[in-house]
Amino acid sequence: MEYQNDNPDLHESIVNAMRTIYDPEIPVNIYDLGLIYEIDPQDDGRVIIKMTLTAPNCPVAEYLPIQVKSMAESVPGVTEAIVDVVWDPPWNRDMMSEAAKLDLGLM
């Protein structure tokens, strides 16, 4: 995941917020699952989040980005969250954190 802003506290707070959102089909939060590709806090309080889904036909495709937006906007210091769902690179298991792989018995 890329980090582009000079506000590490805001970035870390957003990461922590993303870790409270779970994929309903996989018992791992979306950050450790590797669905959040980029969190870019701006100086004006906006944050741009690039994320993906496990598959284009994912059953949560409609509401997961809305949940990400809402959760990011609940972080103190964030005035607006812009969530961009991208498909490149496509998600794969290698994008999961080691902790997520361990939780799922993949290590």
C-alpha cells in the first residue's frame, strides 16, 4: 500500500478504521485482506482511498465501498472520503497480510 501524505497520524487512524470492516464471506478485515490499495490523506482533510474487491461480481460490491467511505469519514480530521474501486492489479491471496494468511490457515 502506498502512503503519500505527511500526516502519519491521520493515515494510521484511517488504517485502524479500515481494520474494523470485515469481508462478510472471509473472517478477515479488509485492510489485512489486501483490499485497500492506497490511502492518501490530503492537507484539506479529504482522503482518497483506492480499493478493490475479491472479484468483480463480489456480493458486497455495492455496499462495501459505501462502508469504507462512511468509516473513513468517521475518523477525526477527515472532512471527506473519496473511494475509488479499481481492478488493476486484480486482487489475489498474495496481497493478504501474514496475519490474515495465518488466520485463514494459508501459512
